[in-house]
Amino acid sequence: MISLAKTILIVDDEKDIVEMLKYNLQKEGYTVLVALDGKHALEMSIKLPDLILLDVMLPELDGWEVARRLRGDRKTSQIPIVFLTARTNETDEVVGLELGADDYIVKPISLPKLMARIRAVFRRKEARAQQLEMDVIRIGEIEINRLNYTVHIGSREVVFPKKEFEILAYLSQHPNQVVTREMLLNAVWGGDVYVVDRTVDVHISKVREKLGRFGEWIETVKGVGYRLKEK
């Protein structure tokens, strides 16, 4: 049994398969939603299920089009999709995966295999979420994105040159901790590059200036270094 109920949307027009899947998924502790055609699937996706089991051959809209629209909508673009279909052609599987599906399972269904593949999709989703948390740092109204080197204060983007960005990111990764000048020098410039302590101080001053009223969050610890402390 899973500890926290996740919601799975089953999209299939074969009612016997739907009932079988619904029964077994509920036994595993999942909350189950059902749609019998492609149009209804898009309507149900507004509920933002944690995963969608999607057949390809559907009334109204086929599974390809449903997946295309889900991936094209910002609200539903991150919902994992697992195609569950009788179409065994390798080309179909390639099409499904290129549309952004997380997995492609061919009927007839092996329930133990299906449950294992669903758990694997959820594990990958959680791993991506954890990575995103590492790459996007939020402290109060400040958001630091280490993937694209951007800083937002509220809705406003503030441009930081590379070294200033790296100093801010490093301090943000160690909130409420005293960070010495030597630690910053090694993290930002590297241990093999000779840079005087005064260089760090100048960059800190520029970071504070760009942060505006949040600049005071970077405290000077005399004789040691700096500490980013959210007020």
C-alpha cells in the first residue's frame, strides 16, 4: 500500500478494462478517476491527477491528440502519461514517447508489471521534483534559478553577472550559516586562482545593491565572512 493517496486518471473506452484497472488501483491505495473518451479525458485533466493511464484508440479524440494537448497546456504539461494500448507497432511506441509519454505499455495487461511501472514513474517524478528544488532556491521573495542563471525578486527579474550570481547562490544554499571569505573564494573562483579577500567584499557590495531592500539580509560577520539571514 502507498502511504499518501495519489490520483490516477484512467482513459479507456473498454468498460471491463476500466473496471478491472480501477478495482486493482484502488486496492493499491490510489484514488481513481475515469474518462471513456478523449474529450472527457481533457475535461477530467483539470482535476490535475498525479498520473494518466491513456489508451490510444478512443472516441472523440484519440490518445495521440489528448497527449499533445496535455503537453501543450502549461497546467497539465507535467502530469505523467502512461500509454496503455493494444497497438503493438514499434512506430506507435516511438510516437507515444515523442509526444512526451513517460511509458508505453502494450495490452494485454500484466497487473504486477503495470503496478511496478506506475511506481517507477512516480519515483522518477519525485526525483525530478527534488532536483528542481536543488536547482531553484527560494528565500522569501527571492528566487534563484541555478539552471539558467536568473534571479527574480517578486515578479521582477534582476540581472546578476556570473560571479555575483554564484556568490548569491552559494549564500542561499547555506542560509543562516556563516560563510567565510575563503569558502566563497574556493566555491566561486576555485582554489587554484589567486584572488584577494577584498574582491569578495566588492562583489558582496554589488550583490547587496542589486537585491535592494533585501540586501540587508546579507550580514557581515566581522573578521570571518558573511551570512545570509532572512529577516
